[in-house]
Amino acid sequence: MPEFFNVLPPDQAITLLFEHLQPEIESEIVATESSLGRILCADITSSENLPLFARSSMDGFAVKADDTFGASGSLPAYLTVKAEVPVGKTTKAIVQTGTSIKVHTGSALPNGANAVVIMENTQSVDENTIEVLKPVAPGENIIPEGEEIKAKTTVFHKGTIVRAQDIGGLMALGITEIAVTRKVRIALISTGDEVIRPTRTPLPGQVRDINSYTLASLIQKYPAFTVKSHLVGDNLNQLKKAAQESLELADMLIISAGSSVSSRDLTSTIVNELGTPGVIVHGLAIKPGKPTILGVVENKPVFGLPGNPVSAINVFDLIVRPTIYYMGGCNLSPYPNTQKAVLLKNIPSAPGREDYVQVKLISDNGELFAEPVFGESNLIYLLVRSDGTVGVPLDKNGLYAGEEVTVYIND
């Protein structure tokens, strides 16, 4: 029996899916050092200034700026050196008119000083006296207290995805634990009478399960984890039982269908039988990945991904990934890693769908080129041999050799 799809572009499909979801955000406390990639569930406010004290940004001498006005190489200003402030220490000495205190990069600014003359603009007369060869303005070469962050300032907002630099910023403020949203629990089901465990030797007509392991690996990159994984044949009752068990444990269910039409029909039937509203989208205006199912069962997203590995991964990146972030309280998922490159061969397409083609990146004389890697979507090594993906927009007939294209890196 032929399949009929009411296909939608990915962005419209996601919008429709999100209209049927009301994420139930739960939080947990984690160590800041272990929070990379997690989503903040509340604003974070600084309880202190950063830096906590005014400090020198250069090696040199802390001074009163007025004492240097008019100084030059031919008519230097002479200042007495009263003391030295090592990094990590303070001094009781005070900079007074006609005096200076030696400082280093990061040294606390001594009381009485309002500028730092850099070492290169001074000359030693003796161990207690320097010549200043160039004037400084008030505040020059100084990092004031609270210049980066003022106390009671909101430094991170709810829904922020924690990056490495964010962890550093939190540690600088002494924030060693933070509240984040709980990771999204995802259950996986691979279906198909022809699909067997990787530990088994395939008979003619059989294939090893690829998608369970590929998808589980992808999930680990995001604020989510695999809570259950099933492998079932093309049997309605077995699939329904596995799906019910999965939804009891998980926040999201991904069903990777077999290659047959009957496998995809089973997925659609099961999603509609499990609960309301059931199937929302049946078919995406993309290649590869057209026979994709998006559904919701009692406020839990359910995806029916094509069985072909390239299609499954493509749909995961376009649809599942942003849904993980949405379920975790982040409405805007991170931008993917991209590179600009010059296309080496034409990529044909058809208006009305988005095409995604794997490419190999080639560097030649400092210029980056993208060579299309054509092949069927059931070939996992099509992905293994590729460095990234190039997308052809919905309204274009294709891309031409010599065009600059955006490559979405397969990381």
C-alpha cells in the first residue's frame, strides 16, 4: 500500500510539536565543575564584586596621576619608591604626593594611588628613586573593584546552557554549586524483523542494530540520557508493550523503524493508540528523512525516525536535538559548529524540500573546499567518511560548484 505524507518543513514541524508540549521542568543541584552543557533552572546573582579589589593591570609603579603630569624623557618626574606589593599580598604603605609603590600585574592597588605607570615608562635612579618618563591619567592601567561584575548583578539567566567559560565565571564568584534542570530521560526502541544485536552474525537479509547505539551516543552530547533501550520485531503487540514500558520510565521516546513500509505503519499506529493527541506530523519536507513521525503522548514527545542511519541522524539533529533543549527549559538550542567552504561539485535538489548532503572537507593552499559524498541513506559509512553536512534550502533547485556553502560539522 502506498504511503501518503502531509509533509512539513522542519521548522514548521517543530513549532507544531512545541504547541502540544508543556515541559514539566524539574531541577537538581550539581557541582559547578560538572555542569558543562547543563541548563540553568534559575537566574544566578553575584553576591560580591569582581574583582573584589582594585588591582594593577601592568607591571610598574602605583602613583598619584597628578605627580606625573608634564613628565617626559627630557623632563622626567622624580618619585620616591616606598614599598613593593607582591601578587597575592597587600601593603600598609600609602601612596602620598611625590611617592610611588612598585606593583606587578594583578597586584592589589595600594591606598592613595589612582594610576599605574608601566615599567617601560620609568627609569631607576637608585634603589629608592625612579624617573617617570611619560604621564598617566587617573585610572590608567588599573582594574577597578567591581569592573567585571557588581554585587547583586544577575550574571546568568534561567535557561542558559552552561559553557566552559561560564564555569570559570561562576568559580571566580565562589559559586561552586548551581541549580540546573534535570536531564531529559529518553527511551529508544529499534524495530524491524531484520534487525539483530551487533553481537550476532547476520544471516542473509539481516542487519545489525546501528541506530540504537548511534542515537544513544548522540544523546550523551546533550542534557539527556538513555534510560531504556529495546529491540523488537515488526509485531504490533510487542512494540506497543515496549513503548508503554518506555513511556513509564522516560520523558521522551524515540522509535527507529525498520526499512519496511509495515514498520513505519506500526509506529504510526502505536503512537495513536498510546494516548492523546497521538501523531501530529507524518512526514518532513527533507531528504533524507521524509518518513518521520512526530507525536505527543500525554505530554511526552514521541518520534518515529526512519530506519536508515543517515536519515535517523539527520532527523535527530534537526528535530530531536532542539526538543531535548525545549524539554529542559531552553527555547533556543546552541548553534551548531559550522565552517565556510567552496563547493567542488554540483548538488542537485528539488524545490519544495530541504536536501542534506554529506561532504568531505579538503584544505588546499589555505582554502577550504567541500566535496559532496553521495550515497544511499542506509549506508552508515557515508557518515563515517564525511566531515559535515551541507543543506540545500527549500526553495532552491540545488547548489553549484564554486559556491561558498555553510558546512555543519559532524562532531
